[in-house]
Amino acid sequence: MDLIASLDARYLDKIDRALAQATIVLIGNFDGFHLGHQSLLSQCLTLRAKGLGKVCVLTFSPNPSQYFGRSSAKEQLFTPAQKIQAFSEAGADYYLEQKFDREFSLLSAEDFYRVWLKIALNAKVVVVGYNFHFGFKRQGSAQWLFEHGQRDGIEVYIVKPKNLMLSPISSSRIRSLLALPEHFQEVQQMLGRPYLLKAYLTASDYLLDIEQKLVGHGFYAVAISAEDGSILDQPEQFYLGVLSVTSEVRLKLFSPLHKSLLVERKIGIYVHAFLGAKDEAWSFASIEEACHWKSYD
């Protein structure tokens, strides 16, 4: 996948010509790359297989909610690097990360459509979610885009939501449930995989520099790998342990050898299951013992 830096309207003539092949444009924030996001990309890959062009993901940094002060970087499900890696693993051709700043936030829906989609990206097909809004004060909607696309010969696909328990899957819903450990299984179901944290492991078992939203207080069964592991699939080589989230965040690895391989470096922590709020989970000698205890707790 080719990564393209922020697209500045002053330099539209300098866009790599290869991007002109990317006539299928997928737009959104995609925090966490949950099943709803995966459904959007799946639609794009189906269209690509029909010969309609290559797929360009258009996303924004920082997330608009961060820019407007409604959230912080540490409340996001993904770091920018994780989002890039997820789309690369999932099969996108191009990834365009547009800087979301004051100038961009003031763009009207009409200007975003005309300058970015029609001229800069040469979009022939646009794929968005059902609740997509864009432009100054969210003037534009998915339906607005569909109607303008019909006028200009641009196919616009509006993808319906993926639901869990009759409610749409969304990044904000996942963030809310992460604070409620008893609902952690729902988080996994919405992501379609374990929740991945990136952090630095100290020699005294503490986790520092956690880069995204932390799970709620309690004890969790986790798999641990080197930082460069896969985003969408748990890597083949991993180690088992228990994650403790209280006023401090600690990680217990059951093998001293494994700990020696991962200590004092960045690691990936794949959170699989909530074990409970009681500290008995920290005292077990193996992950099997901890999970067996959980089943009878």
C-alpha cells in the first residue's frame, strides 16, 4: 500500500500520477477498524475486483473530534500508525491522510466535493457509511454526496451499518464499552478480533506509554508479542499473560524467559478476555489456571 502525505489544495498538480488510478475513494475516520469499517472496505475491494479502479482510503489526522476538543489522542482506539497498518493488511492500494486543521475545517461541503473528490482524487466511485457527514458544520451528508454524484456521473455507495444486539457498531460505542469490563466480549465482537494495546514494558512489570484508550479496571487474559506484530491477526509467535488495570497498569508474563525477550521495549498486547475484578487472577501460574478460575468465579 502506498502512503500519501497530506493533500494540499495549493499543490494539486503535484499529486503522484499513480493516484489517478485510484478511482474508488473510501472516506472516513476509521478509528479501530471495526466490523463496520471492514464492511466499507469490503465493498471497495468488490468494486476493485470488477475492474473499477484501485482503492484509495481518505482519512483525517487528527481525528476531527480531537481537533474540536471532544476527545484526546489517548481516547482513540488506534494510533495513526495502527490505522495505516490495518488498511495495508486489509488490502487497500493507497492511503491518504489529510491534515485536519483550521483551513480544512472551514471547507464547505461543495468545495470538498469539487476540489478534493472530483479534481484531486479523480473519483469515479465513492464509498461512505450511512452516517457520513463532511464540510463546514457538517453541511454535507451521505445523501447529499449521492445526489451530487448522480448529477456528475460519480457512483456513490452508501453502506448500511453493521449491527450488534440491534444497535449499530461504532467507534464511539466501543470506546464507551471499554470502560465497562463486563461488556468486553461485546467490544471483541464489534472489532472482530482481540483489542490491541501498544505499550512499553518495564523490568518491574509496569506498562508505560500506552498509546490508545485503556480497558476498564480489572484483570484480563492477554497474548503479548513484539511491537511489529499484525494489527488484524494475532502473530504466530506470542506469549501469554495477565494484564492488571488498577491505579497502575502491570503485565504478568508466566515465563521468565518470555519476559526477558520483551522487557524494556515496546510490545503489542492482544486483550482476549476479562477475568474479573479480583486480584486472584494475578496470582495464578498459568493462563489456563486463570481462565479455569474465571469459569467458576
